[in-house]
Amino acid sequence: MSIEELKKNALKNGIEVIFVQTGQEALEKAKEYIKPGLSIGLGGSVSVEEIGLLEYLTSRKDITLYNQYEDGISKEENTKRRKNGITADIYITGTNAITKEGWLINYDGSGNRVAAQIFGSDKLLIIAGVNKIVSDIHEGLDRIEKIAAVKNAQRLNKKALTFGKSADATAQSISNKGGIIHKDVPGRISVILVNETLGY
């Protein structure tokens, strides 16, 4: 199946897929959505960081960014920003998988990212590399279990060990809660799909 077919399938589901060749192009396209005065929520995403979007967002002084990843904030402030981010004007994150039929599949630990994707902000902007494309739901869930959860556990293992958790336990805990978006209100979800390997 071609990218064009994926785009058509997703559009039938109310999901816009914008295909670009590079992370730099993805960043420039994403900037078009960031207007002065907007509030913006963030979901955990290596892809967002890899294209330079997280750095760009933190540099903007004319938006309200609920950045739970800021160094030095308390656990309480982190939770507050996660909650505020869910109902921000725009929620920006990645996706664990996108099927060839245009369905989005996601799992995470606390559920804030999944909650925002399913029911939260009026606008959802997703950054994804072509490595996230799967044939169907079953392959998507398999990808989460065997790739996304494992690699994220490795990335977070230093922090996990601080709390006495093994990498295996971390992999399980970061896929506690999940959701599948088959259809949505047209115009609410935009996926910038990059012809590169991004994130996990």
C-alpha cells in the first residue's frame, strides 16, 4: 500500500495525513499550527523532540506551553501540567502506530497522552516517522509490545532504577492504558508523516 492510499484511508476517517520528506520539513509544517496566544499540551514523544519541535515550543514566549518535561519542577507541578495539557488549544505528540487504514494506536503509562488524543484538545497534532506504519491493529499492538515499550523502557531505565523498577517492569508499566482512534471529527487530527525513522 502506498502513502497516498494511507492518506486517502485516513481522510475517510476524518484524519489528515501530511507527508513530508524530512524532519526539517516536518518542523516547518508544524510551526504553521503554532499561533500566538494558544495554549499547548505535550505528550511524551521522542519524534517531537527529534525534529526540533520541543526546542522550538520552549523558545516561544507568546504561547502557554504546559511542559511537564521542564527540569526541576515538582511532581505536583508535573501532574498539573499534564492535566492542563489535555484540554489545551492544541495537543502535540507522537503515535505508537498508524495502520494502513489510517487508524491510530497508542498506549502509555499514566494515560494522559491517550486521553488527550481520544477526547481533549480541539486540535491534535501528531508527528510520526514512516517506521510507525503497520498493516493492522494486531501488528500495531505487537509493535507497541516488542518495540515501543522496550525502547522507551531502555530510555527511561535510569529513572526506573531509581525507583527500584527493572527494565521489564518499566516496559509493562509504560503501556498500562491504551486507545485506538478509528474515526474523529474531520479537521481535529493532523498527522505529519515523515519519510524518516523517528522515535520508537
